[in-house]
Amino acid sequence: MKTVLSSLYAGNLMYYSVLAKSSKVYIDGFENFQKQSYRNRCVISSPNGPLKLIIPIIRISKNIVKDVKIDNHQNWRKIHWKSLESSYRSSPYFEFYEEEFKPLYLEKKIEYLLDFNNQINLVLLRCLNMETEISFSDSYIEKGGAINDFRDIIHPSTKPTETVKKMKYSQVFQESQDFIYNLSIFDLLFNLGPLAKQLLDS
């Protein structure tokens, strides 16, 4: 059965749990871009609680994901990297992985959101030691039929599933904050390092 996902920016634990349990997934670049979704934002843990990192985009008339351009006139790359640094510098594995991600924020200037999300995802899959095959659709994948469709399920309005609720681990600010469920995969990776995939597989 075909597993279908949206292109997300450093997706959450639900997203990567699906990737961990799938040998192959299809990313639909022909779906409509949805505002207030994870397609151009992720949520990390900060000293002040959950923090949204939002990639600014250039509005276009046809909001098909593959055509969405990043607004690189804004200084979002440096802001996002500084936020990741300040939030995770004291985590066990940030220094181990930072050189994998830093060039994507401070050296490369990728034009399209789909391409940036893919670059981040490829690095994350490598760091997680996941061999999931990623394919991009050449047209919109119709809903229904024999597919596992997570495009509308993995959304900020969706409450954590029971599977996600079981994914508890040590977070950087756990002494001053309650545990935050379903954050960006960044949080799990920087806190658990090589053990992150084991939790996703459970």
C-alpha cells in the first residue's frame, strides 16, 4: 500500500514515526499549500516553551507546493539557526550534528520550499540512520483508494496520537517545563542522538 506524506519543514515525531515504519513514501508536491500547516514551519522547545520557526514564503496565485518560493529577502535563516543554537546548545547531541545542518541555513540559499524541506529531510534521515526511500509524485495523488494518506492528518490542529504520547524522553528544559509532545524531529535528535530511531520504531 502506498504511503503518502506532505513536504514538511523538519516534521514532527508523528511524521518521522511514519517514515521510520515505511520502506518507501511518496511526497506530494502537487497538493495545495496550506497556511498554518507544518509545510513551512516546525515547533521546537525553547527556554520560554514551544517556539514556532516559520519559513516566510512568497505568495503566488497558484499555491501548489512545488511552486512555492521562499522569501529570502527576510533574514529567517540566521534567525532559525540562532534559535536552534540557543535552544539546543546544551542538549547532549547538538554539537555532534550541528555541522550537518548549519550549511543549509548559513551557506546555501535554496529558492523553493519543496527543495529546502527535502534537503533538511535527507540530512535528518541520514542522521537517524533511516533508509526509507523517498519519491516525489509527478502529479496530485488523489485521496481515497489503497493508500495510507497522512497529508491532512499530520497538522498543528491534530492532537498527539497514543503512539506519539508514548514517545517520552529527556528534554532540555524538563526541569522548568512540562514535557512537550510531538515537537520537530530536531528535538528528539539533539536530545537522544543515535537512540532517536529506536524510539521512532517503537
